[in-house]
Amino acid sequence: MPLRRLPSISSAEPSTPPAVGVASLEKVEKKKTWLDSQEARDAEPMHWESYECLLVTPLFGGGVVAGQVDQRMPIRASAIRGQLRFWWRLLASKRLGDDVNAIRQEEFALWGGLGTPPQASRVWVEVRHDESPKLTEAKNINSYALAGADRKPGDILYCQSTWHLYIGFERSHLTSAQCNQVMEAVQWWANFGGIGARTRRGFGCVLAPKCELLTLQDVREKLGGTLVFSSAKFETAFVAWEHAIVALKLKGKKIENRQGYLGPERQASQVILRVRPTKDGKWQSLALMLPTVKNAKEASEFLKALSHFRLKDSSISDAREKSKKETSNLMQTCHVLFKKYQTKS
């Protein structure tokens, strides 16, 4: 399937279809319609939504080589597209129930895929930096956050600059319901998704002030999952993240055992750790329990433990010192986005 040229973000008007091949100018001028041509599809006006984003926890992996950060392109649009499809699929499974064929057909029509004939995606994803990404090495990461992954110096980095995510789609090819589903997937990704690898352990958390924060009721009604917040609030995202990791290590091992959920095969963790800002300028850790968790008793015990869990005073002090040393520039950028978040709230 031939690649399609990405339409310009800055232009809202359709461009004049270009001549292709070796056709003469006279033939091109006499052509009355472009409706069936590839050029017409490329020339249609696109609707773009932009999101200013910042990573507030370190980035692990996510490059073309597994477990390594791509220094030139640390945040990849293709990876975000995959996450958006994941969250769209979770929401669709709640909306459509167990009708696998209906979910597949709707996903194919919106996000594209291989079929007969193959379908191009109706959704464009692009990442842009106003300046070269500012990357610094992250140290003193809790080993439990890595879930046993090997790492070398430089594998875990802070991206201490903001970047912009652009989501584009052709309104003429999508219904209003499909457009809303795309925006909803972005919102859930910004709340509970991330960038790179080990995002379920809290790596690559995204702060996007334009996306509203989802509530307990949203998670229950639209996803069928469970959401719990820590009762404690922290000065930095790093300390809040450290809190969630230690709580999971000490209180959540039974549900973190990723064998036996859906069968004997190893499954992805059903617990997603995140951090989010609060309206008073602090940070909270949280855990999202996906609806596929089968160990209901252990899950309930972990969620209760996380909500009341407190790091020891010495651990909080150590985490705070690490945060001050490693995230000073990051916190300055966070402060700017905090103002946008508080204004929006």
C-alpha cells in the first residue's frame, strides 16, 4: 500500500492537486474531478487537535531498539498511535461488550489495518518539538519499577522540555461519534498511558493540561475498572512515583504475579501506576486496576493498602533529595504547566 503524504498542520484549506506522472498540463487542466484520485484524499482539509505535553517521570526505552531511548527522537508518534489504539480498544470493549467482530470492524474503519482490501488509518499522529529535546540521565531508580529489565547508564532519561502532540483526522470520512472516540482515547492515554516501556510501572507519565483528569466515576462507568488515589500528597512527581512503586512492591505482589490471570501464559500487568498533579500544586500517586483482574480479593486489599500506605520518613527524605538533584529543571517546566492546569480547572 503506497504511503500517503502527511497534510500540513498549518493549512486548513485544501491544496491544489498536483499533476502526477508524465501527464501534460493540458490533460491536468481538463480533468474535471479528483474525487477518485489519491491526490484528492491528500488535499482534503484536516482537523487538527494539539496538546502541549511534558513527561513528569523518567523515560525508559521507547526507541527503535528495545530498552533504549532514541536520543534523536525520544518520543515517537508511532508508539503513541499504538497506545491510542489500546485505550480505544479497552473503551470499545466496555461499549460493545464481548462482540469481538464489532470491535474489530469499528477499529479497522477508524485506525486502519491489513485486510481485503487494506484500510489506511483515518487518524494522523504527529509529535513536534519547539527545540531539540533536553535529555538528562535519571539515576537512583527503584529496581522494582524496572520489573527485572536490564539497564545500562543512559537507558533511563528525563525529557525536560515540553513537546506538542498533534492528532488529525478527516471529518468527511468520520462520523461525529468516531471523532469523539479519538479524542476520548487521547484523554485516557494522557491520564493513564505514557511514553516508552514499563509505562504500567509509572515510567513515561504525561502531563497534558488540555486533557481533563478522569474521575473514579469515569473509570467505573466507561471502563469498568477501579481507581484509587494515595491519601498522601507529595512535593514532586518523583516522590509520588516512588511512593507508588514501594506500595506495589510491599502490598501488591499477589496481583502483580502476572501468571494465572487469563491462563498459564505470562500476561501484562493489570495494575497501572501513575502520578498526577493536585490543585494545590502537589502530586498524588494512583493505581488503575483494569477490569480483567481476576484476583478480586487481593486486588481489593492492594487498593486499600495503597490509599493508606505511607513511605517511612527516611524513605521520603531520600526520595525528596533524589528528586531535588535530578528534576530541578523539570520542576520549573512543570510549574509553568501547573498554571495552565490550575487555570483550566
